[in-house]
Amino acid sequence: MTRPPAHDHAAEQAVIGAALLNPSVVADLAPTLAPTDFHRPAHGRLWETLCAMHATGEPVDPIALAARLAATGDLAKVGGAPYLHTLIAAVPTTANAGHYARIVADHARRRQVADLGVYFAEKADQGADVADVLATGRAMLDHAATGTQWAPLIPLGDRRHLPEFPAYVLPEWVAEHVYAVAEFTQTPVDLAGCIALAALSTAAGGRAEVEVRGSWREPTNLFTVVVLPPGSRKSAVFAAMTGPLLAAEKTLVERTKPAIVEAELAARVAGKTAEKAAIAAANADASGRDTLLAEATAAAMNADAVTVPVLPQLVADDVTSEEAASLLAEQGGRLAVLSPEGGIFATIAGRYSGTPNLEVFLKGHAGDMLRVNRRSRAPEHVEHPALTLGLAVQPDVLRDIADMPGFRGKGLLARILFSLPENTVGRRKIGADPVPEPIATAYAANLGALVATLAEWTDPAVLPLTPEANERVLDIERAVEPRLAPGGAWGHVVDWGSKYTGAVVRLAGLIHLAEHLRDGWGKPVTAETVERAALLGEYFAAHALAAFDDMGADKSTRYARLVLAWIERTGSTTFTKKELYRAVRSQIPTAADLDPVLSLLEVHGYLRHLDPPARTGAGRPPSPAFLVHPDVHQTAGTVHALPATAGRRPA
């Protein structure tokens, strides 16, 4: 039991080195040699990547492999680019690649047999049922003898391994504040990052749009929703990230008050003048009435032409759809609903009216003309509405909104950029450093400058793309389209995926304006800016898949996650249905409820049913036994870090 696991390091190196020298080696060996057959994890990762590259038609050579590993963040984990050349140097001849592969596979089978011995010892110590243990053992031995390979796991949408918000792609003054707030509040970078995007959307929304090509234009407003449980300090982060918006709003109010006073006085004077002219026309005799009536009409039109400005309002909290429409009309088409709670969803679902009203939010995101007619007041017309939504909600709210009438069918959920960060509660550092004053001051000043620069625009500023940026957007469209096909990676969220490229363009517009605070409207959006936005798009795509999976998760999926958690917690490599039910029966009502769960996990590749041996006598049949995919425990061992400190960015 204390001997090292069977393996041949040189044979593993020779297999991968031969594949790098001769790409046909991958095609020949991929069907029979699995990544899990390699003893060294780095070798398994290299073989897995080579097989994936070959399957998609990519070139298989050291340069391409290094680039692929660098893009996935795995290059350093496998020893860096120099190790790839070490592997090539370790190959005596590529003609013997099949022989080296058989050595690797044979040692993998030997390790499986050794694991079987450990399994027997553990079950004996636990006093397990002997018949079940022997039946499972025989099936495990058959599996080792046949060398059956594992297919890659098909995720159940487990959010624990979602990417962290790439704040480093934001302009420096935004990124520094995001990292500093996350460090001080000991919250995920995702929370401050998404609210920062909502703040930029509030400042620029309705005042600028990106011209992609032809008549395709994207406004620069976003809907962002962060999902975190109670006690996650959402309110503190909201205050830090949106406080400067309220200060900018106050500045706009102070600047507008004199104009309001002047306009109100002009309106009263014009009104009195019109009233006097009307009285004079009414009292005139027939000979002079036509002249006085014309004068009264002109005076009335002059009085009606006087417009009294309204007090500027950038931010609202929990408003009804009707109130949002009125505010959009008053504020020239711009409004943001920012809140550390998710009550707005219940409101627009009809909490007060009893009838869902999504039109304002749908048109407010798309920028489509909004016209509201009510008997009790004058018609409200908004040519280009730009509504921003920035929320932080609890997980229960995420599951509830999927069932709210029209939210999915009418497209509201398809417009939301979801973020499901890992909760840091229980791992937070006590006494974290506050946000440095220069960073907070720069953020407040720059966000205020962006608001002030675009505040006077009535028609949106048009931001064109450079030819290179347009080509990059075309690349994104080409990559997205196959994912939307039936059976594609995004086939089940085609409504969200269809708006993906537009969302990336909007993000690029916001990054551009935040980089060029006072003259962004006069410069085209570059390819480098689109590339940074695309990194944000990849982040939101991963989180959206998890969010929709969460919203649509049925009972079997929830139970499957529960079973996976038990497997990871106990380190089980094999188990019987009887053992599993004993462990989870407090949460899963009956043993029969496990059948669809185990089938689901088999379909997704997490488990493999072990065929029972032929029965030779009377007695009850053994409990069904299952083998666990080795990658389940490798993935479970991932360590999650706390938020990066202020100013800390990836190399």
C-alpha cells in the first residue's frame, strides 16, 4: 500500500513529444489513450489539449500548443513553453509512439487495480456488505481489464468554477477603484465591477451609441444583475460605486435651478399676456375682433412654447413601469434603476397593478421609440429611451424571476448580463485597508466629468468603429453563430446569445467613453477596445449559462448537484446506490428518487454504471454500483482565491 503508483515518466514524455513532432500520432492514439491514463497531471492536461486541438482542425505543434495553453491560463501549470521542447527532445523516434502509449495505458490499468485493493481495505474496515463489495470489485476489475476510457465531463452548470470578473480590461481609473472597493469590503471583484459598468451606463446611456455598420447602432446602456446571498455587503459596494453619480446629479440640479426659475417666470409672464390678449379679443367689437384674435392666438402659442426644465435625475430605485416611462420622458430618455435589492422585478411583474408591464424595460434597453397615452395626463413620447439596470439580488430572486410571466418569453432575461460570483463570506479578511483617497477621488471626478460631458447632448453622439474594430466584431459574430444552432453550446439560451455581439459592442462603447472622458464622441472605437470588451463578453457568457441553468434547474438537477457534493466531500471513487441513499436520505425522500439522478449523472459523464457479475445462486441481487469520473475529484480540488487587492492585475 505504500509503494508509489505504477507509472513510466519517460514513456509519458515520449508520447506527447511524438505527437508534437508528428500530428498523425494524435489521430492514431486519441481513441485508445485518455488524459486520465497519464500519471502526471501536467501530461494529462497536455494530451487533453492536443486531442481537442486535433478534433477542431487546429495545427498541433509546440507554438500552437503553447498559444492555446497561454490562452486558457494553463501554460505555467504544465511547465511553460521550455518544457514542450524538453518533451520533443525526449523522443527517440516517433515510429514507436504506439509502443510508448501502450506502456502508459498499461500502467494506468495497474493503478486501477491498486485502487481496487484500497477499495477492498476501506470497505472491510467500514463493515460494508460483503456481497455488494465483491460485486462492485469484480465490476471494477473488469473495467480495468478492458481499459474503457472516460469521455469529457458535460457540466451541470456548476457555478463554483466560473471566471472572475476581468476588471483589468476597464480604464485604469475604473479598475483601480473596483479592486480597491473589493479589497476594502472583502467582496468579489465581480460585484464592484458590474456596478461600475452600470455606473458608466448611467453616465453615458442615452447620450451615445456605437455605429457598427449600415443601420446597425447599439446604445451604450446595460442591464446588469449580480447574484449574491444576504450578508454579502452589497449595499456598501453600491454606495461606493454609485455615490459619485448622486453627487453628479446634485451638480446638474444646482446648475439647472436658475434656468428653471427663469423659465417659470417667462411662462407666467407669457401666460398673463395670453390671458389679457384673450380677454381683449373677447370684448372687442366685430370690426376689430379678427386682429385681436390673431394677437391672442400668437400670445397663447408663445406661452405654450415656453418649456420649464425639470430637475435632472440620473438614478431611481424601486419604480413602477409607469413611473419609469414618465421619468424617461422628463429626463430626455435617460434613467438608471440601481439597487442592492431585486424588488424591481416583482414590481414590473405586477406587484402593485396585478398586471405585468415589461414594455418600458424592453424598449428602454433596445432604444426603440416609447409612446405612452393615458387619459389622466398628456401623452409621453421618448424617441430614443435608454434605461440602465444595475441590481444585486439574492439567489432566490434569480430562481423566482424565471417563473414571472413574460420575463423569458418576451425577452427581458435575454437582455440581462448576469454575474454569479463566488461568495466570500466566512473567508473575509478582518481590518482590510480602506479605499485610498486618491483612487476614490479620481473615480468620483472622472465619473462626474463623463456625466457632465454628455449631459447636454439631445441627439446621441455616434461612435464609429475603425475598420479593424469592425473586423473584430465580425469575428465575434462568426464565432457566436454556430453556438446558437440547435444542439449548439448556446442552443438552449438562443434568446440571450442572439444579443451577445450587441452587448459586446455596448461594452466597447462604454470602455471607449471612459478612456476618452471629454472627447470620446469625436474618436472612433478601436479594435483594441473591442478586444477588451470581448473579454468581458466571455465572462458574462459563462455566467449567463450558469444563471439560466439555475433558473431552469429541475428537481433531478438539484439532486444531482447534491450527489456530486457528497462524492467530492467523501472522495468516493466508487459507491453503491444503497451507500448513497444512506448518506442523502435526509434530503432525497426515497431511493426511487435517485434513479433519474444517477441516470442524469451518467449522461453527463460523471458516473459509469458497473455491470454486476452473473448471479450463481439464490439471494437478493447486489445494489447497483457506480464508478466516479476521475476528473470530478481533480476539479473539486481547485482552490478559490479572495478578491485581488487594489491595483493588482494579471500579468
